[in-house]
Amino acid sequence: MRLATFFLAAALSAGVLTSAATPARAAPADPQARAVAAIAASPAFKTAAATLAAEHERTVADIVTLTEIPAPPFKETERARAYAEMFRAHGLSDVEIDPEGNVLGLRKGAARDAVKRPLVVIAAHLDTVFPEGTDVTVRREGTKLMAPGVGDDTRSLAVLLAYVRALDAAKIRTRSDILFVGNVGEEGPGDLRGVRYLFTQGKYKDRIGAFFSMDGSDASRVVTGGVGSKRYRVTFKGPGGHSYGAFGLVNPMTAMAGAVQGLYRIEAPAAPRTTYSASVAGGGTSVNSIPNEVWTDFDMRSESAEALARLETQFRQAVDEAVAAENAARSTRFGPVSAEYVLIGDRPAGATPADAAIVRATLAAISAQGYEPQTQSSSTDSNLPMSLGIPAVTIGSGGVGGRAHALDEWIDVAQPESTRGMTAGLLALLAVAGVER
Amino acid sequence: MRLATFFLAAALSAGVLTSAATPARAAPADPQARAVAAIAASPAFKTAAATLAAEHERTVADIVTLTEIPAPPFKETERARAYAEMFRAHGLSDVEIDPEGNVLGLRKGAARDAVKRPLVVIAAHLDTVFPEGTDVTVRREGTKLMAPGVGDDTRSLAVLLAYVRALDAAKIRTRSDILFVGNVGEEGPGDLRGVRYLFTQGKYKDRIGAFFSMDGSDASRVVTGGVGSKRYRVTFKGPGGHSYGAFGLVNPMTAMAGAVQGLYRIEAPAAPRTTYSASVAGGGTSVNSIPNEVWTDFDMRSESAEALARLETQFRQAVDEAVAAENAARSTRFGPVSAEYVLIGDRPAGATPADAAIVRATLAAISAQGYEPQTQSSSTDSNLPMSLGIPAVTIGSGGVGGRAHALDEWIDVAQPESTRGMTAGLLALLAVAGVER
């Protein structure tokens, strides 16, 4: 149990105490819901929400500016530099690009106790799935913006800036410091490297008490479960040879086939949901050669770290048994078949309990904006803090969008829907960070 | 039993009768050996052999000229045109490029009965394995010529021209017409399309009684067995889906794995030698997706057409069973897994019996030049006639060479070795075609 868990409950109680002074209606039973209702009803928050609406076109302009700076996995630098400049222009303090490439900027909480209180982080990811050279020009048709990466997750980067402006305009002082983050490495190959650094090596690593990832559009969705994954490329190697002349020698393809078949004989539990897939295959040089080398990419996932670890053990056993079976079945006189594992993805599983303050506050904030909240499990930046026991949720940036990861990705910034979704997130953030009166 | 088999025996007996008039030493027991010895001892043949030696540099020049005309599979046209011109310049009659792209030129036999007698074909293949854009400039260092395709099979093309000049210089009239051929499509993707056309559609198809393929250098080697092959690309298709969200759906990768494992459970006979290989694999799009489509290239070979057909049946059974097993094991609610077969190679098996006249004559001719003859099975243009019961062998063009199919392919045209190998081939050809006195 880390400090974080304790902190969150305390902070949220504090939030309740702070802002529960002006309930006009019957107070909800849940303290988090009461806190949210109180903040929502406060004049300061109303000013903040009005600012989000008033500055809508500014936010849209930021979305366009940031989307048009390419940020392929491992090549987020240019966008990071621009985003850091924006953090500075917005008056955040301690703005920096950390050694992993994450952009960090602090909005200090109430001087009285902020330095002693754990940080609340709100992060959006800088990277997109699109490779270098992709045309990232934003095309606008009415309220629709079309460009690769515009919704996943560039819109969120702009929303974070809008939050800073709204809080400043409303002169809202939070009790906790809020660390605004534009992080690297959320998409596939990045393998959560940005948040991994933040939580395990970065200078704030021991101060973070709650984590919001803002990822995707849908404001009614809250990710409270982090589906963990382990991904391997397994390369099966052997001596190879002429398909006719060397017939009888071990074939790495047969070992690979045995491994796939072995994996698919494993019974994965339905709860906690645990899955696997043999997904991509390659290798071999010509039809008339026993291959020297073939490979398969394997994906394993689970809501439970234990179930994932158990599956991984069974999987490696299946691979090793297939290799041994092939070496027993055919001649190894020019060498045996072997399997080489390369870990190509490692996202820890985790979950934030349904009764955690951050979950209840976020659900209440979403409801307060008139949405029907949906909790779900997914694989997002929140996996990392969840796996460490740090309360975390992933929320949407508001508005509507579609075709994420496709070249025809789009978002709709129509009002008032766009601002309504943003307001839900801001409300959740404030409920968790606490608001000074 | 085709006419061909009868013809050959008859032609060879005729050859024996024709040239057995001047044996100086104890005549060999075997009639083919006697015929070879008689031809070898004849003044005309000695003139022909001397011409091969005298025109050595001309032959080398032709090798260089032809090698430097690129002839990738299915792109043999430019080389074919040049070769047809050379046939015309050498005075062959009925020179043409047939609809498949083979260059044909006739050297008429003795008028008396040649038109009634089946043809003897000697063929070299025009195509090389090298793709368009490969630098085919010949580099010469002393007697070594280096260039892609120089030995396989361009040298043979030049040797055929040398034979025409030698026969003309020696005023040798054969009893049978000899059809000189530069054929297309011997290498992998060509799949024997040149000789297939020659024997099944070309205008001489019903007249061919014996077939020599000259392929590669080694003059001591005679290919008398045609290893047949069937090659399939099997594409396994399924509905695909998200590796986590759609877990439980059928996976074509698992069917593919089952097919490979099933194939490798088949006991292939050691005699007639029969082999298989799962050689190349591919497919799938991303590690987090159940693939829509994966494929494997399979190679099956046998010295026996029956054994090959049996293996093919067992193989298809293994594939179909693997598909059925996968459809039974997992959900097909978005569609089942299926297998699609594309035949990517089909070389018929066959053999020319060890006691066939063409084999005995060729072995005797090779021995007469002082080599230790070696018979073997391989996959060459001779497969096609062998599969039709037409006596056929594949012989070498003489000299030494190496690194066929590699960019650093080379041959050595050092004398007298180079001419000695060529002479063996000419002797075999004459023994089969018969020589008029």
C-alpha cells in the first residue's frame, strides 16, 4: 500500500469539506459525489466552465497547431518542444522536457500544504501511431477536423492547455499541485515508456498520488481497469537446407507450428479476462529451402497480473516443448532448432478499485454533466500507475470522434457538446486535487 | 508407351550399324558404347572436336555476348531475339521464336529418312534467376568469367552454337533432324513453361523422340531422374479481430500451424525419394490483431509421380483436417477459417530408365572423354519429357563453374578442359541422332 492510496481518500475528504459549504440541493449520499456537486455549483467553477466555452476557438486552433506537428512513436521531440513552449506561455512553473521526452509543467497548489501533498497528474500523450512522412495537415469541414492523430490524442493536449487557462481565469487554487504532462510512448511500440519513466525514474516519481490520463474523445467513458499485456516475437532458428537434399533435418517452421498449437490448447480464464493471440508470422527465404529462421508475434493479455504471469509461463512452456519435440522428431546433425524470445510489449495489468475516490469522483463528475458514465478495462497510460497501486483513471477529452489509428481519423468540435465533455474532466480533476475556498 | 521409346532404340541401333564399321580396338559389349566408340574414332568426329577447340575463343565471345543480355524469368525476349539471330547466322533452318518464347532452329538430318524420323532435341535455357536491373557485365580474370547467369545456363547456349559450327565444319550429316532450342522458363517461377510448351503444344510436339537438356557445367554428370515437385501457397483466411476483444474466434494461424504439424507427421518413403517442406510463412497485420490471413509455401518432391501424388493427397488432407479442427475448437460466429490453395510450382516427376539407349550412349560418351560418369536425379527441363515417357537426360556444358544462382557466379573456360567437356556432349548427341557415313 503506497502513500497514494491514503492520500487520495484524504484529499477527497478535504475537497468535500472545502466545497460542501454551498449545497443548494439535497446533498448526494456519496462524499465524492457531494464534493463534485459542491465544486460544480461554485461560482469559480462556473467561471472556469464559461472560460472553456469562451475560448473554444483558441482550443480548436491549438488542436490544429499540435496535430500538424508530426509525432511518430520515438519521434515526439518536435511536438514536445512546441508543447513545452505552450506550457511556458500558459504560465506553468518548472516546465521541462524530462530525459525520456515527456513535457512536464506544474500548476502549484495552495502554498499552505501543497508541497507536502502528493501531486495530481493529468496527462495526454504526444505520440501518434502514424509513421514519419504521413500528411498530418488538418482539414476542417464545419465543426469536423480531419487528420491523423487529431483525436488520439492531440485534442487532449489542447484540452489540458484550456484547463490551465480556465483555472487561471477563474482564479481557482487547488490544494494539491497539479502536474500537467504531455507524455511520450503511449502507442504500441512506445510501450508506455513515457509514464513508465514518470513513475519509476522521473523526479516526481515519489510524489504522485493520483493520475488522470486523458485519451480519446468519449467523455462518458472511464477506464478503471488496465488490461496488462506481454508481447513476444519468438524467432525459431535451425540449420536450414535444401528442401529436397536436406529433407529429414529439423525445421524451425514445425517448431513454430507446434508452439502456436500448444498456445491454443491453453485454457485462459474468462474472469479475470485473459486472452492470447498468435498474430503475425514471417520468415523463410524460398519455397525450395528448409528455412533457417521463422518468427511469430504473440500477444497475451489479462486484467490480472497473476493470470498474465501464469499464461506467460504456460506459453513459454508450450514453445519450449514444441522446440524439444521437433529436435526429437528429426535430425539435428547440422544443429538443433532453437527459440529466441524478444519481449516487444510489456504493459502491466492493474485496476483502480470501483470504490476508489478517483473513480467515484470521476463518475460523479461525468454524471454531473449529464452523461451516463461507463467504466471499462483497456490498455492505456493508466496501466502503469494502476500496476503500482496508484489510483488512476483514463478519461475522454470530450466531443465526438472516430477512426482513431486510421488516416481518415476525425473529431467533431461542435458546441456545446465539445465543452460539455471538457467540463466533466475538469470537474473530476478538481474534485481529486481539492479546491481552496 | 509413346513412339519415342521405340524410336530411340531403333535410332541407336541404326547409329551402331552406321558407324561400327571402323573399330580399331576390341569392341565394347554394349551396343551404345560401341556406337559411341565408332563415332569417336571417325575422322569426321575428330574434325568436329578439333573445330570445338579451334573456335574456343569464338565460343567464349558468344558466352560473354549472351550473358550480357539480361534474361530474368518471363523476360527472356531480348536474349531470345539475339539467340534467334545467331541461329540464323549459323545456318539453321526454320528458325523461329515460338509463341511461348522458345528459340527453335533445325539442323536437318539425312534427307533419305529424316522427315520420317523423330527429332532429337538439344536445349539450353535462356532464363536466369536474376531479376531485372542485375548487373550482368562479365568480368574476366584469365580463364575465369564472372557474371550472374554465366554458367547457368548461358554457357550452354554458346556451346549449342559451337556444336552447329563443328558439325558443319566436319560435314557431319545426322540421320535424325536435330532441333536446337534456347528455351524459356526453366528457373523457379518459370516452372518449365518453355519445355512444357515444346512438348505439349509446339509444332514439333509429336515428332520429338529424344531430349538433351544442357544445363550447368559438370560434364561428368548425367541427370536421368526427374525429381517432380508440387508447390503450393496455402492461404488460411478467417474473420480476424482484436486480439483481446475478439478472443475466442477462430484464428487462421492455428489452422496453418495444424497443417504444418500434420504435414510433418506424414511418413515419406525413402525410395523412391520423396520429401516435403514448409518453407516460407507470412501474414498478419499487427501483434494486437487476430490475423485475417496467413500463408505458408509448401514444397513436395518425389522421384516418383505416384509417390508425389500420394503425398499431395495426404498433404491436402492434413490442411483440410487442420482447418476443420480450428473451426471446431473456436467460435465461427463471424465466419470460419478456410484454406485456399494456389499451385505455385508443378514439375512432373519422371525418369529415363538406366538401360535406355540415351542414358547408355551418354554414359559411354562421357567415359570416352575420360570422365567418371555420375547419374543423378534432379529437377531440370528433362522432367517434362521424362514425365511423358520421352527419353531424356540433362548433361553439362563442360568446364568448371560455381556459385550458380549467386551474384558471384563464375565459370572457368580453361583449355583443354573446356573443350573436353563439350566434346562429350557432342558425342552423346551424335550417338543418339545417328551419323550418316
